[in-house]
Amino acid sequence: MPAELLRIHPENPEPRKIRHAVDVLQRGGILVYPTDTIYGIGCDLHNRRAVERLCKIQDVKPQKLNLSFICSDLSHIAEYVKRIDTPEFKILKRALPGPFTFIFESSSMVPKILDVNKKTVGIRIPLHPIPLDIVRLLGHPLITSSIKDDDTIKEYTTDPEEIYEDFKHLVDAVIDGGPGGNVPSTVVDFTSDIPVVTRQGLGNFEEFA
């Protein structure tokens, strides 16, 4: 059966539709959703079978999966990160929600959840109501990955209907929250003494550093 195409208002998400998206995740489903940068694909962090499916769709082994979590607020982050020092916390407080992925050493909780010994974890709090509402209602983060295009010129697909055609036989639901962006998040590595921008994307980290 093909995936559902779920149209949700990008600024005022309908609670009934958010509830439906969360139901899909709680049943072990894979979801495609908009963010403040590009469209993402993800699943419930606590559902190991769904994580394994996500790895298959992305054609990566679980050990090689670059873990990024969509959280709804900073209190979520503390569970999955080994340590956040005060200066780093201040930066996060100013920069999030926003178009950044912050890399930290993972807490001991992460390997337990995924049965994979990952030393680092990426944290996202996107400035977009749809994924934030989903995570709030779900009660814990989503594992998230970017939707990439096979076309090297047009690296990221921005049209949700086009994404639906590409993924309708792979995932359980695709959320149409309007056109997506084509610039990914800026990745900032906090695992050493000085934060390092490892991928320049939409966010300007210099404003917050």
C-alpha cells in the first residue's frame, strides 16, 4: 500500500493531523516531514525496528548511521548528550530553534536505545511548527536524516509531491507542509574545546559564537 500524503498547514498545524502523524510513528512508521531547512525523513527514536527500516531506506548500516535527533526543547537534549558546559548552553539557547545541527558526545543512553555504540550525536531543534509539534506530542525525539535527490545539480528535492512520488513505496506517510528549502542545516561540532563549523548551511554560526 502506498504511503499517505498528509497535508498539514506549515504555520498553524492542525492538531488532528499532528496526532495522526504521531500515531504513524508510534506504530513503528517512517515519516517524511518539512523542517526549517530541507525535508527530513525519520522515525521514533525508541522504536528499534523503525530505526532499522530507516537505515535500509537510507542504505546505511546502523553503525554508520549519522545520528541526528529532532528535539522540541533544550531540556530534551540533556538526556542524549554527555555534557553541555555553560558557554555551550548559552550558544544553544540563542541559536535554537534554528537551522543548525550541533554535534556532541553522546550520553550512555544513546547506545542503549539503538544497540549501536555511537560516540557522537547531532541535535536539531528546527524553527518549524510541524516537526516541533510532532516531537512534543510523541514525547521524545525523532531520529532524522535529510531527503536527498539523485540529481547532483539539484541535491535536495523541495517539492513535497515529488518527494511523495519518490518515497510512497518506502515510507508510511509523507507530510506536505509546503515547498521545502534546498540548503541544509549548518553543522557545528562541539566535541572539542572550540566549536568547529563542519558544514556551512543555512545558519550563520558567527552570530552566536
